[in-house]
Amino acid sequence: MRTNERTISALEVIMEKYQVRSPDRNRLPSHWCGNTESFRDELIGQTNLRFLQEHLENLLQVIFTSITNDGVRAFFVRNLKTTLDNTDLILSYLKLKGWIEIGPYYLNTPAGVEDRITAAEACHLWDHVTFRYDNIRKTNLYLSITHDLDLKFIIRRGLAQLNQQIVILEQECQKYGISLPKRPPEVVISPIGNEYMCDDQMYRDILQGLQAAASLHADASKQCIYNDRIRGLFNRMLLNEVDYYNLFIKYGKQKGWLHATPMYRSH
């Protein structure tokens, strides 16, 4: 509750700074007597978890669209990190109390593996592997046809991060007996002539790819509620993606490669 109140106060300061009208406040609470059994603690805890999980999606969308003002975007990035921490906290409490349902387990885990995962967690591991394979293949192609030296450096840095993540994801799939798809080719042949695609277009394609990846990580974080270690893996990938997206936005603004957005003017 105190975290929400601090966030609201910080948001009101930002809104006043940029002269954005705030919505009406809620009614003042009143003391009333009723049947306390009609709204149990279990339901309250589950409702709070759902709110935090959906708020994660809301914050991502705000981060994606907060392009002009770096300070405003940084505020929402900090809130994203806080929301992930609070989600982990309430989820641990609900599991401790036995107030949350766990989906079916993944049954193909090899003998000798002590920890277990659910079918949903196995699905997200597989989805991430296939998604990252496609990312690596496409990023290698972009690297081969990019003209701008700064963009080449940034793409190489991103490619290194993709390769680090895919090693971890492959290890997790092998650990739990999840079949792996074909890997992308080791050698990528650049097309003859690299004038058919401009650097700014490749930049915006990569930017959209970062948004898609962050959304995929967020979905995994929301649905991986049984194995805390696997959820922690997806949470770290989400935060890394958002941090990289934040830097990528700043770079695109310096280059003038972002489409101009309508400006909100307070005067």
C-alpha cells in the first residue's frame, strides 16, 4: 500500500510539472459492518497478485511509448523493477499459504533432476529458445549489411547478449528434457549489394524486436509461478531487455532515426 502511495505521489509531481490533468480521486473510506466471510484473505491475496501481473503489462506499454522524455521513461523503468519485486514477494506468500493453484507438471524431466517445472514453464523455455534462434539469425543478417559503424558496434553487443542467453536457455531445456529445435546456421552470407535496406529502417526493426522480446519475457514471468528459479531467469531477461531498449532509444534520438511523435504542450 505504501509503495502505491509513493508511486502516486511521484506521478502527481510529474503530472504537475508537465501540466497534465490528473483523474478524480477515490471516495473517502467509511467504516461499515458486514459479513467478513464474503471476501476472504485468500481472494484478496489472489486479486493483488493479478493486479501486479497486469500492471507489469501496463508499465511495459508506457515504457515503449515514452520516447520523448528520458526522465519520464526512467521513472516507469524503476516502477517496473519494483513491481517485479512485489510480485515475487506476494507470490511467495500465496504459495506458502497454499492459496494459489499450480498447473500440471512437465512429465518428461529426466530421472535425477530434483526440481520440477510445470508444463507452462517448459513451454516458455521452448518459446524463448525458438525466438532467440530467429533473433540471432536476423541480427547476423543485419550486422552484415549495416553501414553505420556505431550501429554495427551496438548490434555486435546485442548479439553477444543473445548468444549468452541462448546458452542458458539451451542448458535449461536439456536439464528438463525439453526437445530443442534446429539451431540457426553458423555462417551467414550477406546479400549482394547492401543498399536495399537503410540503417534507420534496420534500427527501427530491431527496436520493434526489443519490444516483442520484452513482452515475451513479461508473459513468461506472469505464468511461471511454480519454479522460482525459472521465473527469476525470465525476470532478469526482462530487465536486461528494458535496459537495452532504454539505451537504444537514446541512441536513435541522437541519430534522428525515430519517427517524430506528437508533442504534448502545457502552454
